[in-house]
Amino acid sequence: MKFLWPHMLWLLVLVPALVAAYVYVLRRKKKAVVRYASLAMIREALGPAQTLRRHVPPALFLLAVIAMILAVARPAAVVTLPSQHETIVLAIDVSGSMRATDVEPNRLAAAQAAAKTFINEQPRSTRIGVVAFAATALVVQHPTQNREDLVAAIERLQLQRGTAIGSGIVVSLAAIFPNAGITLESLNRKGDNRVMARGLDDPPPSTDFKPVPPGSNTSSAIVLLTDGQRTTGPDPLEAAKMAADRGIRIFTVGIGTPEGEVMGFEGWRMRVRLDEDTLKAIANTTYGQYFYAGNAAELNQIYRSLNSRFVMEKKETEITALVSAVAALLATIAAFLSLFWFNRIL
């Protein structure tokens, strides 16, 4: 804990003064008791419980005074509070390998079910977008708070050929920063991933863009769900660097099994395996985190974990109101006990 106005802590010198004043008053009362004829009778009437009870309200009041002084100094502490994430983009792999049934009923169906669960568990104030990627990537639903539109977009996803993970990341960034001039061609042409290379028909690049520390953007994030087997498109690690330069964290979710499954399609057969190394590298580059989902149950659990990670975040926050409330509560309890036990307020 730290204090925004630490110079106000000098008021704590009043605490020893209050204690000294209380002791002084007790001694004066003790001298007054000598006037009674029988001190033994008084001690017997009071008893040890009564003697201890008389000090409880003043002690609580003293704690209330200390809390009030701390509140005046404006304390701040690192507490877990709802974060202000405004935009989350779900980038979902719709390549042919997502038809594999090593996750029941198949990888894509499990991803769709988990994505809808994730959407329903987000705060209504959170804007969510959906990007589908195969050989290329497309925003199937721009960030919105309308949960019905999001669910409909998830249900419309269809399998296609190719897996361009890098394209999915770049298009997700374009959905988060719609006015930043981010285009897929910026990586396809192998230009600088921090300021896009310009072609004849491209919009002018953003001249005021400056890279920021990875993971520093706390208002947006990308959830990338794929089996990680890139077959085409820009390098996913270059796309991840592009996200890192903008402070966007990418949480990668690997769906499938490391041993994979042999699939046949239009006369060819191949084994589709989960490429965890690529997904871990993407997450590490952006200061995100990698999760493994070996089956649909694990996938749903991962999305719930991501939900809690997005919603709650540790932040340094002023807690003056909380300390003031504690002070008021202590003072109220002290007054109540004094009134209840001795028919007086302190």
C-alpha cells in the first residue's frame, strides 16, 4: 500500500495524544471512586468482564480515528478489479484440417460451441469480433455488443482450404484498429511489419505509429483458435510481432491432438497434427498465453479461463472510499456498544 498524500500521515501523532488523554481520564475517575465507602463492593459489582468491556468502545473508536487519518492520506493499493477490455477478437481456423474428429464431434464444431460459450460469458459492455481464416482471412463479424449477431456469425463458419495463421492475426488487428491502415498486403509483400509497405493502390501509411511495449494495450486482445498447421500466407511470427508492436496480447488455443489424425479429401490423404510450437511462440511474442485443448470439454474450460483472465485484472487503485467505510463502521460499532452497555455514547 502507498499513499498519494503521505504528508497527511503526520496526523497520526494525534493517536498517542488520544491514548494519553484516555489514560488521564481513567485515573481521574479512579480517584473519584475513592470517595465511596467500600471499594470492594464496587469491584465486586463491576467484575473482570465489566472492567474489560468498558475499554472496548474507546478502542474501536481509536481504530476508527486511525482509519480516518489513513483515508485523508489517500491510500492506494494493488487490487483485483474488473478490467476495461473493450474489444476481443476471436480468430477461428476454418481450414480443412479442422474437420478432424480427434475432438468430438470435430475440431470446428467443438470450436464453435466453445466460442459461443465464451461470448455468452463476457460482460455485455465488451465488444467482440469474429475473424475466420483458411487460405486467407475475413472479418465475418465486426466487433459488436450484439450477442445474437455474434452467435449467428459463429454458426455460419464453413470449412475451406489452406491455413494462413498470419493472415488471421493481421485481419484481427485490422478489426481492432479499423482506422490504422493495417492490411494483409503489408505482410504478404514482406514489408516492415511496424509501418506497412505502400503500393500504388494502397492507402497512405500511418506516419504517427510508434511501437509500444508488448502486452501494454489493456483494452483489446485476440483469441486465436487453430490446430497451428500453417500451409500458406504470411509468417505467423511476423504477424505476431506486428501485434506485439501494438501492445496486443494473443491468447492461442491449440485444438486437436499432437499425434493428429489421418484425413482423406478429394483423393489425397495426410496426417493433421497440432503444431504447439508455433502457437506457443505466438503467445510468447505478444506476452499472451498458450492453452491446449485436447477435447471439447477441455476447450470449454479454456474459454472459461480466458473469460476470467479478461474480466479480472490487478490494478493499482485508490482505496480511500474503502478505508473511509471501515472507519465509519468502526465508529458506529463503538457508539452502539457504548450505548447498549452503558447507556451513553463513549
